[in-house]
Amino acid sequence: MNFSGQVLRGRSFRGQNLQGADFSHTQLHSVDFQGANLTAANFRHAQTGRTWRWTGVLLFFSLVVAGSSGLIWAGVNLLFCSMGQQLYPADILLAIALWGMVGLFYRITLTQGFPQGAQFLVKTGVWVVILAWATPFAGSGGWGVALFVAAIALLTLLTTVAMTLIVAVTAALAIAITGFSAAIVTEAIAMVGAIAGVILGVNVLSAGWPLLGEAVKLLVLLITGVEVALAVYGGWQALSGQSQQRWIEQLAVAVATWKGTTFQGANLTDADFAQGRLRFVDLRHSCLLRTHWHRTQFTLMRPGKTYLKDPVILQLVTRKRGQEQDYQRQFLQGVNLQGANLQNANFTGAILNEAQLREANLQGAILQQTQLAGTDLTRATLTGAYLENWGVTGTTCIEDVICQYIYLRVPTPENPNPHRKPDNYQATFAPGEFTAFMKPITDTLDLYHTQGVDPRAIALAYKHLEDLHPEAQLQIVALEKRGLNLLIRVKTAPVADRSQLNAEYFQNYQHFQAMAQANQRYFFSEKRANEASSQENRASRLAAMITTVLQTEDSTTLPSS
């Protein structure tokens, strides 16, 4: 299917099979791809966003909300200030306490984030409400007046929190739609609402209070104006990428992506978005396995729980420049880094399963304990890489890897060239020799044990696995002690499901660990006597061999049987 160069505004492809479709150079504003199969689809240079109609609706909505917020905000502030216009000492104390707390709320909100500011105001606001309740008793106001004053103080605090959030999100939304100049427009609309709120409030309150002075009206407008300005500034912070306003940004993005382009729940495996311009796009619950994002421009994306939610990973997959960077223990499963410059990057403990690393430059990279199951390293450069305990499996593609030498340990100041291969510092791997060198490792079932190695439980679990799967042709080829841990390498038949064997083995291992030694013997006694005796003897020999390995320095032992 070829949609290249077309204008597809407002179209729906929900749930359709569009595998391999060509959407390059296409305008996809407000297009619905929800649940579609877009495997290997071409979106190069495509543009997403929202149609002008829905943009106008959202902009109008944001301005109406801003004006309404200003009106409500000013009305509540007027109600509180009108109680203290006689300037009694108790009223002044209450006003200082309340507005002081509000000031601290904004300071915390703008420096640490809205959730922290709201949490502070809720905790400390309790004391302000108690003070507001107790103040009328100082003037013998009675229970009724006390409860009324406390209720007004509580309403003022709650309104401050709610209106700050609403105005901040509204400002961020307006900025997202029309640019940062919209912050000024949002504040102006909110102030128009505030003026209307004061005028309306004066008319309502004049029946129950003495005539409100001009000073009170101006004070209310001043307070409301400052609060609106600070809330708008919080929205501006959110759209400027300041981390403390991440919560407000997420709310604004959730609203901004409404009626935008949605890929929610779509299968984007191997899809190509290179050099695309993705605005107001929803990628929640989508499958982004090996999706190509090189030079893609994102504006107000809703990534959900995909790897694009991490700014570090987002920058890596769009720029493909990760040289000298630290990606320790990062979740990078399924990322597309084909041709990326990852020279001297640190991927210790990172999960790179099913990643696309074809032709990537990993020269000098640290791949210690990096998980690489199903990863494509075809024609990648690994010269000088540190491959200590790296997690390659039979599903890892290492064909035509460019590599002159590697290190099997991470360097230390005392040993800068640890376990170099080839061992001769003057020698290098010939073309194709690295793949042949690694082949025995990728063709084995690796059983890695940590956190208290139990030799007898290991032996029993392995022999039990051997009995359950004779077709797998299991044969231990190496026992490797690694610090306090143990790695068992097991040769299998080419057709064996190593993933299933690994899962079954460790399930058995945990089972035997939990069993007392007497119960372990009972496990064998249920079999025929001669068979049970033979199996227990074999298990005992293997357990003794494992114990010997664990008592020596880091070593590799090849079993004799």
C-alpha cells in the first residue's frame, strides 16, 4: 500500500493490517492508527499533529478555562479579604499566616514541583484553619462565626491549589498550541476573569458586609494577579522542559494530544520514522521493537510506558550518538541503534535484548553483564570492547562482526588489559575469527547462579532436567567460578529450546533448595532402586565437583564426565 506524499488528515486506519505500507512524506494530522499492524511501515519525513478545527476548539477551551479560573479565584480571595477589612489584630494575624503559607506554597511549587507544593500546603494549612477557627473567640464571635471563618480560610487554600493547577495546565496547553507568547494571552484572559470576579463579588457581598473599600478591591486584584502570574510561570516551566514541573507537563500533554495522531496499541515493529516531525502524537501501549527514530523531531508526545519516556533514551535513539556516555542498567530492550556511535559507552548491566545494533560502533564499549538475547550485532565494531559476563545467547546475531581484539574482564588501574583475546598483544582476530571464537558460547545453555550457591541443589536440579529432556542432549562443558557466583555452561542439541530449559532448571533448583537433605533422598527413593542409586551417585559427583570449583580462585573446570 502506497500513501506516499498524500494528505490523510482525519483518516482512520484503526485495527487495519498495514504491514509494509509506505507513508513517507505524508501529512497525518488527526489520523487514527489505534491497534493497527504497522510492522515495517515507512513513515520517513511524515508529519503528525492535529487538524486546525480541533486546534481551535482546544485553544478556545483553554482561554475559557483561564477566564473562569480568574473569576473564581478573585471571588474567593475577595471573600476572605472582606472579613479582615476592619483591621483587627486577630484578622491581621490570620491574613499574615494564610498568605505566608500561600507564598511558601508557590516557592516550593516553582522550585520542587506542584505535588510537593500541594503536599506542603495541605499539611501546614491545617494550622491556618485552626487559627482561623480560634480567631473569632478572641473577639467573642461565638461558634457560628468561628466555623464560618475557618470554612472561608479552608476554601481559600483549596482554591489556591486547584486554580494554580488549572491555570498552569491551561497555560502550558496554550503554549503548546500557539507558542510561548500564549502565556501572556493566558494571563491577560485570567486577569479579565479576575476583574469580573471582583465586580461580581462586590455586588454579591455588599448585602452582607459593610461597603467594600477600594483598597480591598485593589488588594484582591493584586493578590490574584500575582497568583495567576506564578501559575502561568509554572506552565511555562513545564513546557520549557524543567524537570520539577514534569507532572504539569504530563497533564498538559494528555490534553494537547487529544484528537492528535494516535498510534495507541499499534504494532510499530521495524517501522521507520527517520526525519519525521511528530507533534501531538500518542504512542501509549504501542510496540516499538526496533523502531527507527533517527533525527525524528518530537513535540508533545505521549509515550506512556515505552522506552521513549526516558529523555536519555529518547536522545540516544534520535541522535544515535552515545559515545563516552553511561547507560549502566538502562532498559534498552528493542531499541534501534543501527549505525550508532557508541564508542567507549558503558552498558554495564543494561538490557539490550532484541535491539538493533547492526553496524554500530561499540569500540571500547563496556558490555559487562549486558543482556543481548535476540540482538543483531551484524557488522558491528567490537574492537577493544569489554565483554565480561556479557549475555549473548544462541539468538544473538554476531555474523561479520568487525573485531581485532577484546577483553574478557573490565580493566582496573593495576591491570589495564585484562584477559585480552587473542592473548598475544601483537596478534589480532582475522576476519570472521571473532565469530568463530564466540560460537561455543552462543551455542550453550548458560546457568548463572548468584546469592548463595547450593552445590547439591544444583546437581539434583541438573540431573532432573537431564532426565526430563533426553532429546536436548545436555552436556556440561564448563564450570566457571565468578567471584561468589557460579556459571555452568551446558552444550545442547541445536533444536533445543534453551529459554524453556533455563526456566525449568531454575524452577527445579529453587525447589530442591527448599527441600531438606532427607527429602532430597526421598525424591530418588520413589524411583526404581538401582536407577535411584545411580542418579544419586551422579548427582553427588557433580555436587562434589561444584564444591571444589567454589573453593578455588576464579577458574574454569571442564567436567570429565
